[in-house]
Amino acid sequence: MSRSFRLKSFLRCLEKNLFVKYLESLSIVKPLPQPKKDEDEWDCWERFIGSLGPEEANRIESGLQDVNELSDDGGIAALLELAEIERIRLQNDFEGIENEYNKALFCYLNYREVFESASILYHVSDLKTKSERTGFKKVVASLVQKHGESLAKALSEYFLSKDGRGRRCHVDVYKYEERVCFVAYPEDYLKSDIRFNDKGKFERSKRRSCLEIVYVYYPGEGRLQLSGGIGYKKEKELLKIFNEVVLGDDSPIDDSQKIYDLDKLLGEDFTFVIDSEDEVEHAGLKQLRVRYKRGRDKFTLEVAEADGVTTMHEAMKYRNINAENFTVLQATIHMKFPGKGKRGSVTIILSMPNKCNLNESTNHQKAKKYLKLWGLENRLDIKKTPQVSSSL
């Protein structure tokens, strides 16, 4: 997850008292100047930051970028979820604080541990390329959490033997309600870096950044999500590593598991059934990626205005594409829940056999409910789920 950040745009959303407290937290006690004639206050603040040394300016902007990552509905929801776990009444603190930017900054200043944990939770939840498998061994969270170091060692050995990288690996483990998140950072290849350092000096250097491999395990369901921008073969091997090292199960991992049945979207009788309680303004099939069943030909169809499935079906007929001869590889569905503008808009991207872009924010969770209601989600366990385990 990386939200667009522009310093001036961010500053104009802040309350002055919170911005001053933020500067004080960085031991920057130089008072803010008064705006010049016809100058907006946030322009004055940006000018003030620019007048500081590069090290101080970088510290200010770095922290504000962290705050910016949680300055939307999903970020605030993550903060409230983590605060509730810690029994902190953050919702009461937020009363009277205007907009998500100020709420996120308030939490950054007053509940740093909650903020850091929520940052990870939101990042993991918002990953766009998670594949998913069901039917894994069900192991209680307290036991699963103990295997961070073992997983780091196994991943290091794997990447070192396969790619000649990953000599070092670090794994963070987080428990959030019904899920356990493992965020692994195997060392990547050595790369050149051209930059200005914190002291403003131009330099050429070498660095080893990290890959990011994320596992999200649901103990009660035996469900596992994986994200890492990796190929199909590595995906299967990384699932196998988690299965053996964390869950203590050496059962083979199936080559494929079909979670979604997207061909149903081509049916003439298919409709987007809507629950009136959710006040959904509309749901429409925006884009399809299809493949000819008797060959390798693939087509992408996109409609400007998604009206249920009717517009897409008409577009297919116009192009003489017979639904019976094609299978759906990917589908993009647009939903609009209550809210002005883009607020409440959810774009669902489903890819065969098991990839989905939805995260765990409120509206995305509602959208997930509809995948089941529409019959697009087909959670059939490929391998038999063992009994719930209390020990490994």
C-alpha cells in the first residue's frame, strides 16, 4: 500500500495545533512564522519546512508520509480495531477532530504502538495480489505465532538455494482478531543507489533491499492467503514451506485450487442480487478477460457504463462472442455503496483460480459477502481438513 503524498496538499488538511504538537515531538521548537500577505497558512508551513536543514525537513516529511498512509476510511478503521484490542477508547478521542488526516496524526502522536500495528494491519489488508487457499490444518493462533524465526530460517534457505539471495531474512508476526499475519523480509540482490543522503550530500552507493512475502492465516477456517509478487511455481513452494514449518503438516500442496467460478457471469440468467439493507447504488460488470476454450485466443472487453451484466452481454453479442465457447479468466466488478464521490466505491478484481484484490475494510467486506451471494465464490476444500490442533 502506498498512498499518493504531496506535502502541501497534506498540510492544508491539518489543524494547526496538531501540526505544532507534531513539530514539538520532533524537538523542532522554532515557532511557525506568520503567513505573508495573500499567503495561505499551509503555504507558510511548507515554506517553514523548506527553511530548515535537509535532515530536519526529511524527518518532518517522513513522519507525515507515515501518517498519510492511514489517512482514509480504511486506515482509521484499522486504528480503531487495534485500539479496541488494546482497550483504548480511541473513538471518544476522535470526537471533535476533523477529517482522517488529523485523526491519524492524533493517534501517531498519542498512541504510537497502536499506530505502528495498525500500519502493518492496513498494509497487509490492502495488498492487491493475494492468492488464497483453503483446507489447511487448523492450528490455534497462540501456537502458530511462535514460528516466526523458524519461518525466517526456512525462507532464507529457500531463496538462497533457488535464487542466490535471501542470505538473511526477518519475519514479523502479528495477531489481529481471527487472523495471524507473517510479514517476511528476505534479503534481495545488491543494487546500485544514487541519492542525496540525509545531510544533503550527493552520493553513489550499493544497498541490499528486501523482498516482502506476506502470509495471512485464519486458524478457525484453515485458510491461508499469500502475497509476494512471485510466480506460480514459487507460490506453491512458499505455501509448502508455511504448511510444514508453521503448521507442522507435510501433506502435499495441490497444484491448483479453484476458489472462484467466473463463468457464471456469462449466463443469460445471471443477475447481481442486492440486499436492500446495504443501500447499494449499483453493481455492474465493468471488464472481462476471456479465453477461447478451443484455442489460445484471449480477449479483454470493457464497457464504459457497467449496468449489471446486460451491457457486457450486449458488447459480447456485438462482437459475435458466443459465451458457450469462452471461459472467464478475470472479471472486474464495480459496486457503489453510500457515500459522496469515490467514497463507498469498490472495484472488485477476481482472477482465476484464486486471486482477489479485496481487503478487510468495511465496504470490501460487504463486497466479499456478495461474491458468495452471487455464487462466484466456490470454497471447496481440495484436501480434507484435519481436526483442530492444539499442539504441534
